Amino acid sequence: MTNRTFALPALIAAICLLAPIASAEDSGWTLPRTPWGHPDLQGMWTNETITPFERPVEQEGKTVLSEEEATSIEDGVAKRRAASDGTSPPGTVGGYNQVWLDSGDRFLSSRQTSLVVDPPDGRVPTRPSAVARRDYNRAHEGDSYVHMSVWDRCISRGVPGSMFPAGYNNAYRILQTPDHVAILYEMIHDARIIPLDTDSHVSDEIRLWMGDSRGRWEGETLVVEVSNYTDKGWIASNSASRRIKGIPQSEQLKVVERFTRVSEDTIQYEVTIEDPEIYTAPWKIAMPLTNDPGYVMYEYACHEGNMAVELILGGARAMEKADQ
């Protein structure tokens, strides 16, 4: 796998990490359009990065890293990864080496200190009750499949969880028709169909793992509102989300996504998440998606659900029997 760097100018960091990149007039770039006139978002996009999900404690109060700070951290990550190749923690199978992963080796070119850009402290405003539910599921994973990750069960990473960078398979193919946008996610091979200019969501009685998406164009930005979630999913299921991995979602979850093509190689992606049962306030992530036309997306055949769930539960029963 090759490493890919983002083309997002550092200027974005100076304007709250949310404003569009330089205008077409400034760059000489012309926004491509579909034959029916919509901004063209089609192609293969990736977002692997070492930018942390939430702002680390040691960077409290800092929204942007200096070039020297970013380089120093990147060098440290590279050294730790090299040192870990061929090793694994005691009692675990582990991975052979970094060739099996594709988690990126650079910060976003904005050098923002976290994917979370609002609240300003870069931290997700979780309720203690949501954290307690996360911890309970972790402690009882061997009791029942219902406590296990929906990713490990090969169901879905959800929305917007399917857009959050992970250790590998950070690719997204976008396709458009006049009245639909489709996103094929490399991880778990989810295919999401987004109807355009449809006012109403499905019946409130219908609850979906990825929610019910409805899109519209606001100027040059695709805005997607998502509702009708099941309460069985997680907002994030990969280890890169650190503290937020395993935080549950409720049926009150509402998500608003914005996709804005800002250069030949970049879509600016923003998502606002609101779930009053889980969070004390809405929160937002902003990050670029980078065009990579040479990326090959193979089928993600998720086999953990075929064997791992049974083996984990069987192992837990064997441990219980041994303790009797």
C-alpha cells in the first residue's frame, strides 16, 4: 500500500477548520459538474490519517500544531511502528507488521489537533450514563453477542461511523445520478443510497442500522440529514476513535453531513451529531477526503461474524467452567 497525503491547505486551520478551501477564482480550478448540473463528487476518496479523533490532553488549548510539532509527532509514530513490527503484546495474536495496515502516517495538512472541531476543546461531550453503558458492554462482551461491537459482528459501522478513519480500508467510492447519491464504503462493504430532494423520511416506526438518509443541494454543498436510527448501534467502532469507541447511540440520534468539493483532489467533509440521550450538546467533525483514482477497493469479506462471535462466547463459557 502506498501512503497518501492530504491536499488541504494550512489556511483552513486559521479559519476555524470549517471554511472552504481557496475559491476557484483564486486557484484557477473550476468545480466539475455532472451532465445534469450538480457538483461532481464522484470518484475514489480516502482519509487515512494519524490526526487523533479527540484532542489529546497534552495539546489542551491548542487547535493547530506547528509544522515542527507535527513533524516530530509523525517521526515518533514512524519509529514506534517500526519497533513494533514482528512483535505483539503477551497473550494476543497481534499483526505481523505494518504492511497489513493503512492508517496513514501524516497529520491532516491543516495540522488540526483533532478530528473533532466543535466543541472548541476538541472533546466529545458524552454523558456519564453513555460512558457507563460503554464500560458495561466491554466488561460483559463474553456474556452475549449483544455486548459485542457491531463491527466485530460484521453488521455495519453505521453513519457517520463508516466515515471515521480506521487502521485500514479508509476508502469511499461516490456515485451520482440526478436523484440519488451512492457511497460504497470499503470497510464492511456497506453501500449507502441517498435519495435527493425528498422531504420526508421513512415512517418513525422503521429503525435502521445506518439511519435513513435524505439529501439536498445547498449551493455547491451536498447536505444529508440522517434519522430513524436503531438504538443497537455504536457511534464509533474502531480503535482510532479511542475513548468514543463503544459509545452507544439512541433512537434520538440525528446527523447532518456536508460534502463540499473544494479542489480537484479534495472534498471537505463535515458532520454534526446530536443525540440528547448520549451527549450534553451537539458536536462536529471536519476533515478532508482526498481523491485517489489509483486506489483499488477489493471486496471486504467480513468473516469475524462467521466464527469469532461463536468462539468468543464459547471461550467465555469454558473459562466459567474452569473457574467452578
